[in-house]
Amino acid sequence: MDMTGKIKVGIGFATGRKYFQKVLKTNIINWNESGLVENCRISLNLLVAYDLTYQKTRVSDYTRIPADLARQLDEMHFIGDDVILKEIDRLIRDNVITEEESRLVFGKGYAAKRNAVLYQAIANRMDYLVFLDDDEYPMAVTHTRKTAVWGGQHVLSTHLKYINRADITHGHHCGYVSPIPYVAFDEVLTEPDFKRFIEAISNDIVKWEKIRSVMANGGVTYADTQVLVSDEAQEVAEIHGAKFISGANLCLNLTDPGRIFPFYNPPGARGEDTFLSTCLSDRHVLRIPCYTFHDGFSTYNHLLDGVLPIRLKFIKADSEAVIQRFLRACIGWVRYKPLLLYITQPGQYDSLIADMQRKLDETLPKICEYFNEPAFMSLKTELNKYHRNVRKHHQEFLDTKRVWANIMTYLAQKERP
């Protein structure tokens, strides 16, 4: 902890969206309203790793924070490519890592942006780091009546309530969490067909019963009222050696950096939170009672202006944007599932991959016809490619953890008097 006695809290964003400033403003007002800004024992520090290519943004889209909001933060760290390259040069010059090793930790992709935030938080001696997403808002929606009922959520303060007795805390998500649209089953695509398809590409925590329920709600995940009124945190259960967490509404305890693992995803894939989950067998991981609303289709920005809809839209597979988002999600799942199986169920890996291939062979023609999108057939090609490279990706994952451990040792030695 900081020698002044303050708890130094990092709030991290890995972002590339043009409306980041609106999301940040909403969160800062939320921290103020929850009493964190005025709490003299807590230091709030913003860390933003930004991507200028995702939506063709400018540096000022992230750094030009209004003065009245900036005053409510103690420090602000903006992490562009120049900042990352400077840190890489320092680490190479001090013989901590090689240039090739730097690409494992700070290369391309979402995991690399998260690692940049995590590195800066530890280098600046943060006690805790909360990751928030730029498409999630501090509110929850329920459907206990005929219309949607909204409530604010104190996400940051809830994490701080529990993180001092855990390695990791992560909260719940509502809204448009799933990229799977509402599907009206017919003779082209039956429910058993779609079930087999989803089982083929999804992971251990994606259960068909839950997906079916979300689809029936038009793609909306509503908050559980029992969670909303609870003060209880739940220990995350271990499944095949993994304690599954989410990448946002997530808090890491940094008081012992030696216990921190890096993020990793196979090239071109996602799943950085999933692969971190596979490292947590001997870590204390808590699911805490707070929600964020996930605006997965970027259609509810007006929530940040205080406009609360009484009904949420059904996300149907009747638009090109929805179908393409679903396709991209499916590709992402297929790309990281071979490595996930290789890590968590190595003894059954070959049979599980064969089962995936069989289910895709059976269902992909129907998926292509139903969504009128032949590109879904590429899932089989993607699966075979990432299956062929699974040992290479596994070695990269191990090397990333090794390189990160060396960096953590270096930072710890720098702090010694």
C-alpha cells in the first residue's frame, strides 16, 4: 500500500470507441455519487490503453478530459503505442526481455492492451486494478414487471469492499451480453441443430439452457434480483482446472505482483479472460453482487444521457449487422477453443476436437442457409487451422507467463531501497 496510507486504485480501460468520453464521464459521476472521490483514504487513478485504428479515432478522443472531471482523479495515464514502445525499450535495455519476448506480452490484440494497463498499474504501485469496458455502464436492468426496471450500481466501491480478501473479484453482467441473436426455429434450422452448433463452438460455462433462456428474452440477459439485494460474495467454482472470470467488471489485487498472471489470446482470437481463468486454480476468486449493463450492439448510448427505455429491443437475425456480429463471435470462439481444451482437458483433447468437427460438419450447412451467409462455413477451416497450431499457441501461452514473471521480478527489484 502507498506509504501515505492511501489505497491506490487503478481503473483500467482498453478502448477504441469514439464515445469513450461519455462512458468515462458516467463512471466518474458514479464514483463521486458513491463517495469514493471524497474519501481521503482512496486514490483514484485512470489508466487508458487506446487503439486509434478500431474506429479511426484521435488521441484527443481519449486524453481531452474536461477539467471538472479530471480534478476528481489523482492520476491519469494514457497508454498509446509510443508509451508502450518506450517501456519495451527500457525492459530490453535492462536485459529483462528480448524484442521477440516483448511481442508476447505487448504485441497486437486485446490481451496486449490489457497487459499494457496491468503493467502500468503495477509499475505505478497501484494496490488494486479494476478493469471496466467501454461498452458497459454502471446500471442493472430487471424484468420483474411488465416493463424494464432500472437501478444504478456502485461497481467500483463493491469491488473495493471485497478485493482485500481475494486475489480477484468479478461481477455480473446484464443487457446484451450474448452475441447470439433470437432464432425462430424452422425446418431449415431446428432447435436440436442449433444446440449442437452452439455446443460445438462454446466453452464450459456456456450452457444451452441459459442461452435458450436469453434467446427467449430476445437476446437480453436480465439482472437477478436476488443478486441485486445480496451482500454475499460467492467463491468461483473450478471447472476442469479453470475458475472462469469476465474481462471487465473485474478487479485484480496487485499488493503482491508475484501472484499476477498476464493476459493471453491466440493470434487473431479473443478469450484473454478465459486463458487467465486457467491460471487461477490456487487463487481466491470471488463473484461479487454488482452488475454492469453490456451494450453489446452499441444501440443504447442514450442510457448515458439518462434515457431509460421501458422495453429492450429483441435482437433478431434479420439484419446484416447482427448476423455479422454473430459470425465474428463464432470465429473468435472457434479460434480459442482448441487451446482451451488443450489446457483444461489434455487427456480428451483429440476426441473433443473430433466431436467439434463432426458437429460442425452436421450443422454448418444449415447455419449458412438459415442466416443466408455462406461465410459461416469458414468456421471449419478456422477450427482446423487453430487445431494444427495448438501446440505452438500453448508454448506461446507458457512463454508469455514466463516473460511476465521476469518483468514482475524486475519491477519488484526496482522498488527495493
